[in-house]
Amino acid sequence: MSNDVIIEAWNTVLFEKFSRFKYLFIEGYAAISEEVLKRHQYAEGAHVLEVGCGFGDCTVEIAKCVGAEGVATGVDCASNFIAECHKTAAEQGIKNARFIVADVEADDLGGPYDEAFARFGTMFFNLPGLAMKNIRAALKPGGKFTQIVWRKREDNPWVHEAECCVRNIVPVISHDETDAVHCGPGPFSMAGPDMVSDMLQAVGFEKIQFERFDSDICIGRNLEESIAFAMEIGPAGEIIRLAGEEGERLKGDVIVALKDVIAKFEKEDGSFWAPSSAWFVTAYNPK
Ligand SMILES: C[S@@+](CC[C@H](N)C(=O)[O-])C[C@H]1O[C@@H](n2cnc3c(N)ncnc32)[C@H](O)[C@@H]1O
């Protein structure tokens, strides 16, 4: 099965959406990846692969951890994201990060690497088993794969409640019913530990562990930004986009309803912070 539609989506509409809210993603997600990088430290000199690296901010952080003797390699299927990664690394004077445009399900990922890492980079794979198999093939014997994925939707109300709100107003068009490009499986596709551990085991990983990490994340610096973020990102944004003209027409109603949904997340300074919950999943390539 070709990933062309998904790759086009990440290179176009999704790249534009993520760029518009880059500040929120980089700030919000950084707190989560800082925690995982503290718990699972990379040795100086290590060669580390990051899959689905997006803007490359994590790859750059990993490059700092492994020092001049190590290398961090960021891989993403969207060339627009990779172009941003090159800019970020150059701006920060990082010499030991490299970036590759590749489909993690199908392409050679280079290597062999000591470790692999993904921050919310594995939940949108069309064929996740194939991607996990390819990641393992790129690791040295004994190499560790650490990934951050969202836990269940009910514990991530910033995404889930916005989706429920939009579903009540906008007709849901499935991927099969539209020619519009789409992101592939959604943010909660890797939330189930049984399914994820079975899949990792099936492709040969061992010593699989799940650590839960809960934190509040900023979903907007003010009401306007919080509503825009809720309407554009995640399943809520995809429902509105895939509904086409009808989605556009109903945006006014969605804004009114979302104001009620997110009101409870407002802090004293007018910014909005909502609970989030993720898994840190680690697995090893056998020695
Ligand atoms: C939710 S974003 C996460 C980006 C980044 N890791 C972060 O935490 O900000 C998912 C990323 O995975 C990439 N992606 C999706 N499917 C992919 C595939 N088959 N191969 C490589 N990258 C993929 C997308 O282009 C996107 O940059």
C-alpha cells in the first residue's frame, strides 16, 4: 500500500497547521521529551535515530546529549519538515545532527544505530508493524527503541473533548468517502499497551516496558489561540477539514461550543492548560 496520500498530507495541510502552532508544539511537547530524555539517557558518542522527527527540535536535543563524537539522525517522510530541521540545526550551530527524508515503513533508515527514539512520531503510520520492523532492522543488536505515544483519549481531554464537541456539530466524513489527503491513523492509535506490546514483540523486540507520564500542557496563550488550536489540530481539525464546505459553514457554531469546552482549562494569566497523558514505551532489539 502506498503512503503517497499520507505523505502529501504531512507535506501540505498538516505541515501548514503544525507551522501555525509551532510554538505550542515545541514548548508543550518539549516538557514531555525532556522527561523521557532524563529517564532514558543517551551515552556520549551514541548514534541515535529519531523517527517522525517533525521540526527536528528533539533530534537537536539528542545531538547535544550524545556530544561531538555522537550523531543524531532525524527521519521524516515530509520534505517540508526536514527543510525546517536543517534550519533549526544551523541556527543552533549543531554539527552532529543529520536529517533524511524517508518513509519509515518502506525506506532504508541508515544505521546501524545504538538507539532509536520517537516523540509522537509513530502514531500515524499506515502500517505500524512494518515501520516497527524497519526500525528494529536499523538498530544494532541490543539497541533500544524509546517512543512517546499518547495514552487513552479520555485522559487527553484537550484533544478528546474538542473532538466530541465537533462531532456533535459537523458531519463526520470518513477517509474512504473523500479524496482529501489525510494524516493516517490518529493520535490514539498506539494508546493500548496490549496491542502495542504484541506488535513490538511480533516484529522481534523484547523487554517491552510502559511508563505512564501525566502533565498539563499549554493549548493556547489566550482564548482565541486555544480555540483555533482545538479547531485545527487532531481529530477535531480533521473532521472540520474533511467536511469541506459544510465544515467551513459550521465553524461559527463550533467556536461557540468550544468556548464552553475549554473554559475550565483557563489559568489566572489567561493562558489555557489541559491535562495530558502519555506512555513512554521502551523495547530492545535482542543481542
Ligand atoms: C505528530 S508529528 C510529530 C513530530 C515530532 N516528532 C514532534 O514531536 O513534534 C508526526 C510526524 O511523523 C511524520 N510521519 C508520519 N508518517 C511517517 C512515515 N511513514 N515515515 C516517516 N515519517 C512519518 C510526519 O511527517 C510528522 O512530522
